[in-house]
Amino acid sequence: MIDSLLAGALLAPVLLATLWGGLALGHRLPLPWGLRSLAVLGWLASGGLWGLLLWQGARLSPLAGMAIQMAALLAWWRQLQPAMDLDWADDVAHLATGEVEGHRLTLHHVRDFDWQTPERARIAWERRQYDLRALDSVDLFVSGWGRPGIAHVLVSFGFLDPETGRHDFVAFSVEVRRERHEVFSEIGGFFKQYELAIIAADERDAVRLRSNVRDERVTLYRVLLNAADRRDLLLALVEEANCLEATPRFYHTITANCTTLVFGMMRRIIERLPMDHRLLLTGLLPSYVHDHGGLVEGVSLGELKRLGDITERARQAHDAADFSRCIRKDVPGWE
């Protein structure tokens, strides 16, 4: 009995290492598909052999063999570096960058695509300027595609024109920076398959892409931040975007995604924000923000979600010049 328990205790990490190594090689080994598949099969076979020997009573030789195998894999894994210049997909061809002079924020490469299909769009990148003194609002867009707890999050900043009473919005999106031939995979996001991107975009691009073109369900929440915190969050995003332009990073499905990156910035602005499982399940992020007083007060979370569902309004306002105003109709905090 003791031998069986010991074998089981030793077998578990060997099997986990075998699985992790197989996935790492499958996603990142720079070989043609056939040769890469053979390498993965070889890795799995050797890991299975060490596991079999452990189960049969051997101890030192299978553990030493697995340790040597893993040391070689990790040495290769650590030398993988994120790239700066690849054949990027059109929508992530440029990263947002910006600079501040006095009260004037200049953003470079603001995306303003007119999407016809999820893969095809009229391409436009613009340079835009904003008066930080006019920064009046922060909104959270949560876009889901039917997977429980899984969603994409955008943060949008509104600048109020005192003469017209209208807002000019720019949305920030933390995304994977895919190569032109790549398709996103959540599993691949654990294994250094993609670089990290911060995109600044017009709402007519970023929101319509999800609600009108990809048929996702999009919900808008007005976020309660004071003027100083709004400014600090915006400038933190710009600073992080500038850093990414200079020094690329890998995207990670959990530790460097559309929620955790923004949460890290907010934690520097607002002290004592606690960690929570809802930060990992991005579709649950509004619940976390609501519980910490970040959404419109006096309205239940369920009602905020119902009234903030802008999907149909976005589809009806597809070509409207005042698209951003139309989608905010009846949203709490924007009445």
C-alpha cells in the first residue's frame, strides 16, 4: 500500500510535466507540422515510459530521466522571446502610442476600421488629439460569445465638448497580437504563442466589430471614477502601450489579458483592491466592479446588465454618425 501511494505521488508530477511539455512543443516548436507532431509524440512517449517505470517500482532512473528531459525543455523555453516585427494581422498591425504635452494627449495609430466581415475591413489608422481637462467619463464594455464566464473587455474614455455637449470617445482594448496566418486559441495563450497588444480604437470600430459583425452580446457599464483616477487610468494605459511598442511582451490567457492588465493599473491607482476569481473570468468582471462601488449606485447588477445591453441599439445605429450616443440611450449613468 505504501509503495502504491508513493508511486502515485511521484507519478502525478511526471504526468503533469509530460502534458505541459507536449503542449509547449506543440504550440511553439519552430518546425513544420509533421516534424513538430513527431517531436510531441516522442516527448509523450518518453514521459509515458518514465511513468510506467515509476509504477513498476523504479525510482531513481525515471525521476532522473524526467528531470533531464524537463531541464532541456525549460532551457529552450526560457530563450523564447516576444517578437516586434512579424507579418501581423491588419487589426493589430500597429500598437497604440501616445504622449502628453500639458493638457494635450496625442494618440498615434488610433484604429478606425469599417468592418464588412470578421476578416475584411476598410483599413484606417489615425492620429488624434484629446484635451485631458475634458475627460469626463469611463465606460466598461463587456463582449461575450456564449461561453460562461468568458468575455472580452474594453475600456472607453469620453471627452466632453463644452460647446456642443457631445462626447468624443476612444476605446482601449488589450488583445493578442496575432500573425496574419494565426487564429486565436485560449490554450495557445498559455504557451507564448502570441504577443500582447494594446489597441486604441474608435467605438464605431471596436464596438461594432463585436456587436454587429461578430454577433457577440455587448453590455455597457458606466464606471464611477473621480477626475484624477480617470486621468491616471488613461495615462497608465498610454504608458503601458508605449512600453509595449518599445519592448514586446507575450500575451498570457490568465496573467496578461484584457482584465488582469487593467486591474494591475487600477490597483496602483486605488489602494487595497483585493484579488478575486472574477478577475480571471472576465465575463464576471462587472460583478467585481459592482461589489467595490465602481458602477452606478442604487441599481442592481441585474438591472445594470439588462439596461446596459447595447447589442440591438448598436445594430440599429450601425451607420449613424452619432453611434456612441445612440448606444448609450437608457444606459444607467447616461440617461
